[in-house]
Amino acid sequence: MDVRGQWSRRQCWWITLSVLLCVGNLVSAQIKYNVPEEVKEGFVVGNIAKDLSLDVSNLAHRRFRIVSGPDDALFQVNQNNGELYVSKRIDREKLCDGNAVCSISLKCVIEDPLEVHYIEVEITDVNDNPPIFPRSEQQFEIAEHTLLGTRFQVQTARDPDLGMNTVRHYKLSQNELFDIDVRERHDTKIPFLVLKKALDRERQGKHRLILTAIDGGNPKKSGTLNITVIVLDTNDNRPVFSRDSYTATILENAAPGTVLIKINATDLDDGMNGEIEFSLGENFEGKIHDLFTLDKNTGELQVKGKIDFEETNVFKLDVQASDKGQPPLIAEAELSIKVTDVNDNSPEIEITSLSNVISENANPGTAIALISVSDKDSSVNGRVICTLPENMPFELKSSFKENIYSLVTKGRLDREVTSRYEITITATDLGNPPLSSFKILNIQVSDVNDNAPEFPQNSYELYLSENNVPGASIFSVTAFDRDLNENAAIAYNLNQGDLTSFLNINSETGIIYALKSFDFETTKTFHFQVFASDSGTPSLSSNVTVNVFILDQNDNVPVILYPVSANGSAEGVEEIPRNVNAGHLVTKIRAYDADIGYNGWLLFSLQEVSDHSLFGLDRYTGQIRTLRSFTETDEAQHKLLILVKDNGNVSLSATATVIVKAVEPKEAFAASDVKNAVKDEEENNVTFYLIITLGSVSVLFVISIIVLIVMQCSKSTDYSSKYLQDANYDGTLCHSIQYRSGDKRYMLVGPRMSIGSTIVPGSNGNTLVIPDRRRRDSGEVRIAIFFSSLYANTNSYIFAYRLQNMFIIKLMSKLQMKNF
């Protein structure tokens, strides 16, 4: 018979893996496999390493092996791949002696770290045994006057196989005197030889028959019994038992030799026909003979082996009394032995988990698992109490049926606090002493969207240089969400409005892109909000404000304010008397740069001059003065080309042309008087306008300071001084603007800016120092410096400072245009 084929057709193998115990570094698990008997050596039962999720590559290094099991080592493990295979022939009937369930327990050990795993292999039955009678021959001695229909019990054929593979029916060889009748008793088919025709000893004193027992396997197997019937003369009284049935009770831990009961029977015959011998019937499983013994002369039934209530709590035996007549007559009686339980079994816990995952918003009373406890013991020994550890948001609710519980929640769950619970369920019986067992149930708390995204900061400050590349990233924000999976998947977006035309944000990464290039001279600061929304249902969101400060770059060419000709070019003509002395002020070049700091600080230089010994140019003020007196040989007209450049890293420049004409003194004085009159009037107007402007700005500045102080008091101290600290100016120039009107020079100095120091050209620090080579006795300069120094070290006054500069810039531009 092809065992492997039958095994495949029956589809009987399965694996059960359950975690039994995890204490410290010791890991224990149990696996159950099924394998048919009679398989070939090397047959793979299962892959232990795969089923336990072990690393196959280090099994040999960790000494993966079987350390316990049957002495004859039916199974071995392969350390190369973790497979459990059959090492010897397996005979289920020899191994388990007819038990309905035949299993072998193995203990598997793997070291470093130590893990102990219990393997249970159930041996399933195949039809490998034919029916066998206890003896190959059976002899009956039947009196010749035996009535027709008399039944004679034939020994029962035993088939160690189970189910369909065991004995199904009997067949008697062809004859005229006897027939076979089969009856079932205690799930066993018992054959009886039935007399259907009267015997005649004188005609034939011995009859030979063959009884065939056939099982239900495929193919069928059979066994035969040779029956010899000897016809005797009459013995007409059978033994009679004192009762039709007997009952006995015994503790399951009764010692061998204990007398259970004494059987009595009588026979009215005399002599050998009246002497009785007792015996146990043959219609029970073979292990009865290992547990009990019956004295054939006294009829005492004694304990022979170990009795287990949990294996069998009632034994039903057939007791026979036979006389010694020829032929002997036999009587039968039933004997029932009831086993009394003692507390020798721990409770068993069975968990039917509805789900090992529960939502954190589950209501109290939500059922998680159904728990069934049982104890193989009976009565009080089998009554079990189930408990849970304290300080857990779970409880056990008893069911209407005993030993059935529901594990339910008794409080609110929060996955962000505890995401996993390891619940130890303890079952204790009421025996004396009580026995306990426990099982661990792992519960995972699933997430719901109950946390909005959070930004690390309340607001962000972005310092961005102007003329940035459109489409490039300028900033990024990151929010985090304490939820999981889609509830923590964050999408970023900007507040709707005009911002969408020049800003964009990557919804996945939070990277912000500028869609256009910013111009410091147009926009110095703005702010926008970034919204972070999760993907939960419903979606939760939060926002953060990003304050953007545009930093200046040297992108503006100096503009010549004077001289300017009628056609708009930077050209002018100056007339001076020929009799002027050295140091005479010929004119002053006035220029303006829209940039600030170094980028807006202008230097003047002579590029071309007809006579280098006659004229000199102040590089800082733009003043052109004579270096000596005119001589008769000097030309009457001189051309000067002046270069005006800023101090940016890449300097930008402009040029102006001045034609100096040396005229006779009378002509020069006439032109000078006219100019001085106009100049004095313009200077008076400039001073008047400037005083009015500075007074108005001062009032606005005081109001701004009061408002800022109130706002500052309402905020935390940690929020202050962010803007300049983040910019890393470290005492360098933050903002400066210079203006000139006539002979007066105006300068506004921003926070952390010093006066009277020197410039370091090309430095990124923008530390501005303006040499004061001219008088600073004008009240306007002192007022401007006073307002600037008043809040130079207070970062929160930046707003007022910029507001002041804005007004003065516009006003000074208009005044300078009028002046020139």
C-alpha cells in the first residue's frame, strides 16, 4: 500500500503553533504535526525552523537538536534546514497500544539564546495490519443434545488499526450445521457460532470450520481462525452468578494488589461438572489485563496497574464462570468499575480570540476574547476560578454557562500611552491542594485619528536674499503626528490668497518653493501660514506662521543726482574764478544707491582729468577741490570724468562728467551771487521740511514704542529677539541710508550699527563706519542718531525703525530732486 499516496489523499496533516511561555531570555513554544505510520525513513514531517521563524543559517551554530522523546529515537532534526524527519519505522499499534489518539512528545532545544520548544507528533493510522485472532485455533465441545439456535461465542478478531481499517464483518466456511452471528458489544463486533442443525456424535464427533475476519480497509485485509467442534455427551447445568451484574468503585491512585470485588457463582451439577473457574471475558481491549487480574478460583478482582480517572473513568468487563463438565458450561456476567477522581490535573485554558487588535476608542465593555477553562478532574477538583492581573483596563465577565468568560474592556484605551497589552489569564481549581495554570494573551491597540499634526515651533523666521531663483526651494517645515499610518500621513498646503501666485509647497515633504524672484526694494517682509493636515477620517489639521525677511543684494547701480544735464545725462559745467586758492570747492558729485549697507555705500574716484595737479576728488564726499592756484599756462577749460561705485561684493558703478571753466573774477562773482541766493533759499526750505518730517516721525515712533512694549509684555520672553539672532548679524550693519542735500549730510543708522568707524570693503559683515569729515552741528543729524541709538539694542523695535526710514527715504528723495 502506498502510504504517501494515502496520506496525500486524506489531506490529514496540519500544524498548530502556540506560544506557551516567555520569561526572561527563555522562549518556549509548542508545535503539533501529523504523520502517518509506516512512512519511509527520511520522510519529512515538517520544518520546525520555518514554523518557529528561526534563522536556518545558524541552527548548527546554536546546536539545534532534540533532547527528549522515545528511547528509540523515531525522529531527528536536520541542522542544515530545520526539518523534522522520520529516522526509524513507525508502528502506531506497537507504539500506542490501540489508543484512539497516538502522539509522541519531543523537546527541541536551541542555544544562544536558549529556546525550548515542545513538538507533538500525532501518528495517524493506515491499514497496515490484518485482523488477528488471539489464537489461531479455537475448540468447542458441544453436547450432542444441544438445542438448535444455541450460540457459542467465538474469540474476537483484533485489528490494531482504527476506524474503517478495523474488523467490519465475519465469514464462516461452508457447512450444514453451523452459522455465524455477529453482535456488537462495547463497540466491538463479537462473533457467535450458532447451531442450526442437531449434532450427532455417533455420526460425526468432530467438525472443522474456518472463520474469516475481514476489515474495511482498501484493499481489504483478513485473518482466519480454525474452529474445531467436538461433540460431547451431556452436561446439563450451567454455572449461575449471584447477580446479573456487579459494580465496584476505586480511587484512581489505588495501589496495585487492592481487592475491588469478589465474584460468586454456583453450579448445581456434581463433581467435575459442578466445579467452577472464573475468568475475564475476551471482549475488551488488551490493556484491561494490564490493569486488573481475576483469581480463577476465588473470584477476587484485584488492581494490577496504574489507573487514571482522566483516561478512563468507567471500566466495563465481562466475567465468565465455567464448570469442568464435559463439555463445560459457561455463564457470563457484567462488571462495571467506577473510578473516583483525585486532584491531579491542572486547569486548562482555551482562548477564542475575537480579535487580537482593538481600537483605542473602543467603548468600555467591548468584548475582546472568549475564554473557556476546563479541568479533567471532577467535582470540586474540576471547579475553576479565572483571574486577571490588577491595574489593567480589562476584566472578565462570567457567562451564563459555567467556566465560560468574556474578556472585555473596563476603561478607555489610549494607544499613544500604551500600544500593546500582555494579559496573563490565571486559572486555579478548588482542589486540595489547588492547582493553577496560565496563558498569555497579547492585545494590540489600533490607532484612531485623535491627534492633530504638530509643528516643533509656534512660528518660523525665514531670511531670504533677494533675486532668488524662481522655482528653487527656499524653506521647509515639518510637522509630526503621534497617530499611525494614514492618520499620521501629513499633507502640507498654504493659506489661499495672493501667496499662491508666488509661493508653492510640496504637499508631501513640506518644502516651500518661490515661484518668483523677490526684490528687497519692493518687498522687505511678509508672512504666510502653512497648514498641516493628516489623512485620517475626519482629517485634523494645524498651522504655523512663517515670517519672511528679504535680505538686500547689490542689484542697483548708483544713480547720479548731480550733475544732471537737461537731456538727463550725468554732465555739468562749473565756472570758477582763475584767482582761487588751493582747496577751493569747485562742486560736489551727488549720487544715490537704492541698496543698503555696503551695497549702498558709495565711493568716488577720478577716472579722467586733464591736469592731475590741479583738481582733487574726496573719495567719500564726492567734493572736487583745487589742489593749487591757476597759472597763466593752465588751460581755461578742464574735463573731469568721475566714477561712482558701491561697495558690494561685485561692485556696480556709474560715471559723471564735469566741465570746469576758469573765468575772470568779475564773471565768477556775478554767477556766484546768483547761486548763493538760490542755494540759501533751498537750504532753508530743506531744513524746514526736514524738521516737520522728523517731528511727525518722532510722534509715530513714540506711539510705536508704546504699542510694542504692550505687545512685548503680553508675550513670553522666549519669543523676543528672534529676528536678529537668527540672522546672525553679530553686531554688523543691519540697515543704513545716506542722503545729501546741499552741503548737509544725513545718515540713518539701524540696529547694531556704529558711527565713526571704518569700512572693510568686500566684507559680508556689512559693518558700516562713516568717517565724519564735515561738520555735524546740524540738529537733524543729532535727532536721527538719537532715534537710532535709542532702540539699537532692542530687536522688537525693528518695525518702528523701518517705518521711520520709509518716510524719510521718500521725503529726502523728493527734496534732493528739488535741490538738484
